[in-house]
Amino acid sequence: MDRGVRTRLRGTRTEAQRRFPRARGLLAAYDFSATPFVPSGKKSTEEGLFQWIVSDFGLNDAIESGLVKTPRVVVRDDSILTPELRSRLYHIYMDEEVKTDLNRKAQEHESLPDLVINGYYLLGKDWLETAKGWKARGHQVPPVLISVANRTETAARIKHAFDRGHVRIKELANPERTLHIDSKVLDKAEAQEDAVALAGENDDDEDSGSRKLTRQEQAELLRQMVGTVGQEGKPGAQIQNVISVGMLSEGWDAKTVTHIMGLRAFSSQLLCEQVVGRGLRRTSYDVNEKDGLFEPEYVNIFGIPFTFLPHEGGDGPPPPPPPPKTRIEALPERKEYEITWPNVLRIEHVFTPQLAVDLERVEPLVLKAFDVAKVAELAPVVDGKPDVTRLRTIDLEPLAREFRMQRIVFETARDVFERMKPTWKGTPEILLAQVIRIVERVLNSDRVRVEPALFAQDQLRRRLVLTLSMNKIVTHIWEAIRFGSTERREPVFDSERPIRTTGDLRPWYTGRPCEPTERSHISHCVYDSTWEATAAHVLDRSPLVEAWAKNDHLGFDILYLWKGVVRKYRPDYLVRLVDGTTLVLEVKGQDTDRDKTKRRFLDEWVQAVNEHGGFGRWAWDVSFDPPGDVVAMLEKHTQKAEVRG
């Protein structure tokens, strides 16, 4: 059927649609939709079909009949599994480290999590083999890898990772063949155009040949490239790497998509279908003369939990009623107890001219070989589930022969250098030379270890583990440098919301133990332990406390590094003392090395805010034996503040 007469519907059928056949004298009118289910966010059920659907030729039927490509998903790899006994590459975004990292407002030059880079290496190697096969068969256009990101910052980081060679597959990392699509791309181009105009560098001479494209022209060129991906002789013919925040427009049906990376939450199978559908258009409908069937074509998928399993459930007894919930909210009548805090995105360091790292004080970084996927197996999804009898294997070990140790040193140093460069006061060459020496020392010491011994002793396998753990190594060395060579700290605030308050809390409900409060802006305090309940009782009644709040759903987080990964730390309480000092209070039953690392970054946060001087006095402490030590801490920090005042 011609695309011009197809109708894709998304809601209830309108009166106009019902009257149209009669008005035009048609015997019958048919509505076609690739997704005939009401988009409720739940599993697709027969009851969820649009009311006017008479029959449904679903995606499973289309896959089985060969009308579209067959999607292949990751069924296993040689790294650790998720609690659901799946490969972590199956839904990458749901990995705790990845989800935390991709949900923060990171800068575009910041490295992606190692699991994401790991996934790109595997997909990239398979893409490379596909591209070689296409070229050998005379294809004039390359296969396409699509990345669907959760936010513009993530998309920018993906683009940067390919441009800077963090994924060392040079054939795929070609900026001229990469298409980056999100709302900020044209905004950035427009800002650069305005900056050039203000600087008087715009040349209005038509003969100069250097006229800058306007935003409208850039948008039109981008639309043409997007709409012609994989079409010979068109602007998008040679595009091979598409990076997008959304799912691209409805009806985008490039035939050359062979690989898809999903880096966002997929809350329903309908959403999975929409994203995967961008890569299902076949390149050919040639019939195999031997069996009379279409030649199979595949699209390999990482990060999208694509299953299309039948709806499970029955007519059993109704579920028990949910437990009663308590509404937690900020009370307007308690405005006097509101607590504010600076919304710090990160803390930049001004470094000493001579960098120093004491290896004896650097915590060892242990890289476990089975935390990274070196081999992945993909299975085609047929009849709603993976067919493990038709596996395709991707093995990175042959690619690892290109990963020389000196190259690993220089690329690690380059990434550390990029993180330090914005606040470095000296010449870049001096900084880079110092960083290279430090990186070489650390990598050749016992501060970075690979386990088990089999991988540590085999240099090829060791280099492969180091390459797939690059972000952890870079972050670990950068942490060692910044704690050993910092002259001063400068907090960087969120430009959109530089200050947050307890009044920002959106009402939420809980079934956990909680009690009403008196001197808190928040109506109730929710307890996670008896220690927290005891500490809350003291805070609500102490004469030294002017206001307090349990840090639950408030958004007060401290970013910290643990084993080379950026994580979020959420202290238990914010307390405003009678002298104006704001105390960040943590309550612990027992202490661990990870808890000590959290407090080191909390201490750095407090120092940076105090050095800034625009948010009053801040302090922090940790209680191991409430209520006694909580009372002593309130007295200690109030007295300190009075002496300093």
C-alpha cells in the first residue's frame, strides 16, 4: 500500500474518521497501525487493542513470516549476571552504576560508564564485520548503528566518546559519517554563529565562500540527512552512526540499520517495539530459490528489553489490598522550618603547579576480569522469545591485539588531562607531561590489579581488561591526583536551579514506618532503622536545633567515587542549628571502607561550600551511638560556630 494512504492512529477513533467512508462513497476503510495498543505503560493485552481493530497482524507474525528483519538480543556473556540471571547488556540502563551516571548533568567530555563502552566495543566489532561483508558484496552504503539516549547530556557524551576514540573502532568513529540528533545541537550551532557575528568575523561577501549556514538552513540540512539515511546519492547516504535522544520521527524507516544501542528506561514493551521498529525495515525482499523464503536479515540489539512474551495472568483470586500509605509533604504553614542548600553539580579543583601522588596512600583498584563482557552471544527473537539454537557470538579477544600498553597509558593520560585542563593555571604541555608520568607509575604499580591471576599474567587478556575498564582507571587516578594536589576547591552550581529547598518536595506516599514531626518543614520523618528513629527524636526536641529534615526525596545528593565509578551518596539528615550552622548528619550502625569514602567526599563538599562563603556555615558529622553522641555533636558544632563567629 502506498505510504500516502496509510493512516497511523494513536487514540480513540474520531467521528470524522467514522464519517469519512460514507462522505467519500467508499465501501470500506481500513486503519493500519504498527502499534495497535493503547499506550498505557502496561503489558500489551487483548483488552488493550484499539476498539475498531478487527484483526491484528502483530510484530511477532511479521518477524516469523520474514516481512521484517529478525531482532537479536543478548542472551548471555562471560561477565557477571544481573539478579534476574540475565546479561547486563540486555538492559544496560538498569545497571545501578550506569543508571546513576547517565541521570546526572554531566559535561560532554566526561567518560561514559565502562559497561556502556563495553557494549559499544561488542556492537562496534560486530558492526565492523557487517560493514566488511556489505562492502565485499558491492553495497554502496554502510550499515547503521543507532543509539537512543535518555538525555541530551548522554547523547553528547556518546558523540564525544566516538570522536575522541574512546571506542577504538576507527571505521565507526568517523565524525563526517556520524549524525547527532537532539534539541541542543542546533542551539549550540546557533550560539557559535552568534558569537562569530559579535566578534565581527562574519564575512558578508558572497564571493568569500565562507558564509555560515543559518539555523534554518542547518535544520533543513539535518532533516534531509535524517530522512535519507542509507539512500544512495542522497545527503544521508554514507551515515553509519546515528545518536539520538528521542526515537526519531514516526515513519523513519531507514533500511540500513543493523545495530541498536538503548541507553534509557524502557517502561513498556510498546516503547521497546517503537525503538526496535526503527531497525526492522528489510534491505531486500529477494526470495531464496531453494526454500522459497526471504533471505534472513537481522538487527542486533543491546540495552532494549525486547521480548514480546505473551501476557501472563489468569482469573485467580484478587490480590490483597495494599497496606495503608502515609502522605509525606512539605507543610506551607511551617515555612519557618524551611532548609535551603546549594545545588552543586560538581566541585572543580585548582591544582598545585607540581602534581604529587603518594602511591602508598592510593587505594588499590581491583579490576575483576568477569566484571566486563569479552564475549557476548545474541539470539534471534522468534515467537516472542530468544531462539538459543541460532546464536551469534561476538568475541573481543582478536580486537585486543591492537590494544598496546603504551597506547593505553597515553589514552588514560589524555582522559585525565581533559578532566584537569579546565582549572589548570599553567601551560597544558606541562600538565600533560606530569599526568603521563603519574599514569605510567600507577599502571605499572600494584595500585591497579587485575584478577584472577590468569588474566593478570596473560598480557593480551590484561590489556583487554584494562581497555574495557578505562573509565574506572581514569577516575581512580584523577581522584588520587585531586586529593593530593589541590590548592583550592570551586563548587559548580546547577544554572537552572542553583539553590534547592525542602519546599521543593513533591508529596509522596510510603508504607514504611514514620512519625509526625514538629520542628521540620516535612510533615513526617520516615525511618529506615531504629538508629535513625532515635536520632530524629533528639533533633525534634533539642533546644540547639532550629529546624531539621530527613533527606528522603529531597534531592540532596553528594557525588562520590567508589572503585572508579561515580555514585550518589544521600546523607540522612539536614539540621539547621540555632546559630545558623547547617549540619549534615549521618547515622550509621557500622562503618565500612565505602562509608569512609563517602564521608571524604562529603567533607570536600562542605569545605568547598564554606570556601565559597555564600551559603553560611556548613558542617558534617556521623553518629554511631544515638542518642548520646547526637546530643554531643549538636553541642560541638554549635560551640565551634560561636567561637568562629
